[in-house]
Amino acid sequence: MNIVACVKQVPDTEAFIKVKPDGSGIEEGNIKWVMNPYDEYGVEEALKLKEAKGGEVTVVSLGPARAMETIRTALAMGADKGVHITIDDADAYNTAAALAAAMKDINPDIVFCGQRAIDDDSGQVGSVLAELLGMPQVTIITGFEVDGDKVKAVKPIEGAQLVVESAMPCVVTAQKGLNEPRYASLPGIMKAKKKPVDVKDAAALGLSVEPKAKIVRMTPPPERAPGKIIEGDDPAAKASELVKLLREEAKVI
Amino acid sequence: MAKGVWIVAEHRNGALRNVSFEVASVARKLADELGEDVCAVLVGSGVEGFAPELGKYGVDKIYVADDAMFADYTTDAYSAAVAKVVKENDASILLLASSVQGKDLSSRLVGKLATGMASDCTEVKIADGKLLAIRPMYAGKCFGEIVMESYPQMASLRPKVFPIVESAKAGEVVKFDAGIAADALKTKVLETQKDASGKVDLTEADIIVSGGRGMKGADEYKVIEELADLLGAAVGASRAAVDAGWRPQSDQVGQTGKVVSPNLYIACGISGAIQHIAGMSSSKYIVAINKDSEAPIFAKADYGIVDDLFKIVPEVTAAAKKIL
């Protein structure tokens, strides 16, 4: 089976994000970069599928030179080869177009993506990629199995969960709960260094860098007005005061 | 030239969902500024009857595709239907809710319509005749202002952030044929498993009572559940509590959990790590109950009590009982 996992390198969840003074982006100086956590679930599911059904896992990533570290992490987890499309930044549509172009020669039976990247938080790439590849999609899934030539996926929705069947080839996007991603073993890390990674330049692939969704400015989050600390020694009195404030001032209960 | 503010209306179990009214209300406001109409697309089976209700929230015209093949939401069927009617009418702006269905449908439409979208926006406005969308990025550690350089200009709106505003318009129903061959569809819903608890989903709750590491164990959530039951609230949890196995994944609020915007969020024994704040900072009122006066959650809270949650929460329940 031809399995593809898309990965993105993002700032660690603990990273302190500082907007550049001119609002053009974020300061990248002190950021620790990691694989997008949702992509880890995708890579893990890809590896499990390979272990069950055989085949090959190709990991594809779009990003600047440092994104190679994330590709190597996926290779160390057990992926077989990588494709690195070098580009500084791209919006969701252009990212998906680049991934689709890179997958032309791979002919995937299934593509795993994270349900969203925790940097731009857009959650669009998997679906746009599916459209551009002409494949069906099941997004934000917490359960996955291949049954013959079909995929069966569990998808939580508000107040319920669905079991959705899709023809293959297809694109699925991984949500937390799908699996427990493995750690790269030391032999895995050694082996990863020798695995092939095909580096392609986005411009050479003939891809547009003109965004369809353009960030005109970034700003720090709005400050919340300072709150009120309810002082006192008696828990019952403090609780009563809180309930009174919620009822009379905030009017939310 | 592209014209009109369009929305996709979402429905479930034979009724429009509240998020549809939120999105319609926003669309009306934008359309009034532009001097244009609001059009809605409603795709489903047996939906024509409740379509006119959208008129109450400012929708001029509702394009309805009513067919048995739309009985369950599937990406391929719904996205094909919406893309067809939006393209034919050359929509200028297209808004959806950033609900579970809206996330799936809107992002597929970005591909189908080859356009740009600002996801999960918390503010949208018209600037220089174009849509300007404002949205949290990096889990709310910063915000981005986005303009679309292609049409339709798409945005998905975070549920429960935008108020529902009534504004009576014609709500004229126009039926359209989506022109989809049923055998071209590649996905289907095999099963819908309803949440047996019957509790309101976190993303739809007006009030959430949430517990974190300070809860110390699964059984201790009883104090939270009692308060939640009394207030008609949903119970949430921090990542620490979920990773400890005290609460299910579906309860997790935060960067790798759910993003919620209730009217009231009561954080009990939650320190307020940045991953957690990401999931609840758009709540209208935030209450923090935590022993540690230095906990970062207090910087986000409208009301705070520095004390042991096991002393305070039962007293809050008792005090609320007296007035509710």
C-alpha cells in the first residue's frame, strides 16, 4: 500500500509567541520547533497501517530548510522516505497545491494529515489537498481501519460520534485520541539519517506563492480588563459573593 | 462582478442549528454595510419546511437543495451542491460556522472554489469594500488580520462568539438542483452513535465548569458535576486531567482539545497553562478558583477566588441553589 503522511514543523505548544513590532509576523529567534502534534497522530496511523497491510510510508513536508528536522523525526519513527518542498511560507490553498504536486508521482492509496497545524490553526490543508487530488475525505477522526478497499473512520461531532465509510484512495485528518504516537528509537534515529529525502523547490514545481488568504497584520492578543479577586477567610462568604456577582453583575446565571 | 453575502445554513435532526443564526446575523450586518443581499444555501433532506426561518435573522433568499441523497451530511455531496450554487451566482463573501461540520465543509469549499478563507474568526468587518477577518493564531497567542485575494472571500466563524440578531427579511425560498449523481458519492455515514449521557456538548454549552490538575482524581469531579448539573452546564477538563485518565478526551478544552466560547467558564484547579487558555479565552466571563495565587489563570479571570477548590466549589453550589 502506498501511504503518505503530511507533516508540518511548528513552534512547541509551550513556546512564547512574540509578534514583530511591525506586525509582519512572529519573532522566530527562541522558538523550539517540533512536529505538529496532530501530524504525529497521522504518522503513527500511517505506520500502523503499513505494519498491518505492508507497503511504504512517504512523509511529505512543506517549509523552510529547518523543516527537514521534522521529516527526519518521522523517518526515525519508521517512515521510509521523505519529500521536502522548500518554501518560506504559504497559505492553505498554496500549501495543498504544493503537496498535491509533490504527490503526483507517489499515487497514494491513502493520505494522512493532522486535522490542523497548531501555528496558523487554519485546519484547511487536508480538505483542499483531497479536493485537488480528486479524493474523498474524512476529517478530524479518532478511529481508523481499512476494511477491504474501504476506510472506516470514527468522527466525533457535537454530542455524538459518526462512523463514516470512504472509498480509497482518500485523505483523512487525525484528531487527538486516534492513537498514541510512538517515540523514535535510537536505532530508528540512526537509520533515519540514511533514508532518502527528495528536496524540491516550490518555485521549480511551478507553484504560485501569491496567497489567496493574506495576513495583512499580526497583533498580540487583546488584553482582558483586570478581574476582581474575592477576598476573605470564609469559603461560604466568598462563594456567596461570587454567585451574587455572576447573577447581578455578569448576569450569566 | 462578485456580489452578495452568502452563508451555508447548518441543520440537524430536523431543525436549523443556532450557529446558522449566528452566521446569518453577521452576514446581515456585512450586507447592510455593502448595500447587498444575504443569501443562504440549505442542503438536506426534508429541510424546505424550516428554510424560511432564516428570514427572521436577515436572510433575503434561501437556495434549497432538498433530496434524499442529502439525508446525512457527507463532504462530497454537500460541498458539490454548495459550490455549484455559489459559483453560479458569483458570491462575493461566503460565511460558515466553524462547527465540526462547518470546518469540514468550508475547507473543502476552499479547494472547490480555489479561494482563500480565514478560519475560526472571532471578528469580521468590511474595510475598503472588502472582507477583513480577525482570528486567533498560535492558539490565541497572537491574532491575524486576514484579507482574501480571491472570490468568494470566505470566513468561518467561531461558534457562540457572535450574537444572534433578529432582523426580518423576506426569506424567499428558491429551489435548486445540485446536479449530483448519487453513484458519484464516495463517502457515507454508516452509524450515528448519540452521546448516551444526553449532556450538552462543550462547544454548545452556555456555561462550562472545568477541572484541572488540582482535582487530584477522577472521583473528585463529583463536586464539579454537582455544580454543573445545578447550572445546566457542561463539564470540561484540562489536558493534565485528561492525560491522567480522570476525564475522557472529549472533555478536553485547549490547544489540543476543544475551543469553547461559553457565557461563563468556571476554571477549578486549573493553573492556566497557555495550551488551556487557547481553548477558552474567548469565553465571555471567566471565573478562576485555585489555591495558588500566582496561577496564570487569574490574569484571564473576571472573578477569582484564591482558595482550595474543594472548600469553595461545594459552597458555590449551595449558594447558587438558594437563588436558582
